[in-house]
Amino acid sequence: MEKMEKTEIHDAENKTDGLYAFFEKNRRGLLVSVVAILVFTAALIAVLLVNDTVRKGETAKLDVLIERYDKVKEVLSTEGADGEAGGTGDEADVETLLGELRALGESARAYPAARAWFMAADIYHRRGEWEEAEAAWLAAAEKGAKTHLAPFSLFNAAVAGEERGDTEAALMSYRKSLDFADFPAAAHAQFSVGRLEEKNGDNEAAIAAYRAVIDKWPSDTDWTNLAHSRILTLEVIEAR
């Protein structure tokens, strides 16, 4: 028994000596590894702190811009395409706001950027500046691809595309808006696809689009009823 205990103690001492020798031999490399880990951890913490500070700064800027936007949006003209801000009495203020919204949209990330572009697009939209509105709506959709703003932005981009006479661009935006689950205006977007296909003279594609409205959104009776009506009309035309 005593011999076994001495053997075990000897083995333990050998293992300890071996570890000590390993650490002695590789202490420089191990030290470098530890320092690297500490530097990486410190850098990660710094990045997280900076990102948090940036996010807070972006949110603060956005909050101020939202207040200014709310003051002008209801009095902006929704009719003319002459670029005049109806009722504000100070077009320069609106242009300044647009510039700041665009700047935040270009520099910020995710939701703050998307919301900034969304507000800028709405101002252009209300003024009937369709090319600028479409570009801003698309920017809002891109920046906010993972937010609830994306499908609405794409839908509005499609409307702006229609207004400037680009049916293909409008079709593309309507279809992209349908890629998002739980989009409240999906039936409307799908019907609009059918309407534009019909406008293009492709009655077969239009009928297929209208049938999709009926199949996918049966409870949305306003759009399904319209879809039924258009299908009947087109089928009569096709039968002639």
C-alpha cells in the first residue's frame, strides 16, 4: 500500500514537473495568447459601447426630425407636382428638413435610417415629386429590410412609379412588397399587379394575378369582389 502511494505521488510530481516545463517552454506564446484575448475583449467592449452611443445619437436625431416632420406633413400639398409646400409659408424650412432626413438616412443604420427615408419619401410624395419619392421609398425599404416599414415603402414606391408612368418599375415594387408576411395591404398589392398586367395587355397574367387575390386573401372581400369582377370581364374578352 505504502509503495502504491509513493508511486502515485511520484506520478503526480512528474505531471506537475511536466506542466511546469511546458509553461516555462511556451510562456512567451501563452503570454501573447492571453494578451491577444484581453485586447480582443477590450476591443469588443469598445465597439459595443461605440455602437450603443451611435444608436442613441441616431435615435435622438430621429426623434427631433419626427417632431419637425409632424409639424409640416399635414399642411404639405398632396395635389401639385410643382414642388411647393402648401400652407407652410416657408419652403426653405421644408427643404432643410428634407436635407437632414436624407443625411440621416444615408449615415444611420436599420430603423433610424429607414424611418428618415420614409419621412423624406412622404414629403416628396405629398408634393407630387414622384421620381424623388420613388427613390426615397426604395431607400427606406432597403435600409429597413427587416422592419415593418419595408413592405409599406415598396408599396408606396410602386404608387410613385405608376405616377411617373413606369409600369414595369411599379410591378416590380408591388411584387417585392408581397414577399413580406403579414403585410396588411397585400391583397391590394396583388390586385394592383393584376391591374397593371391588364394595362400591359397581358390578360392571362392579369387573370392569374386576380385569382391569387381570391385564393390567398378570401376574407378580404373588397379586393376579392373586385378581382372576381375583373376576371369575369377579361374572360368575356378572351372568349370573343
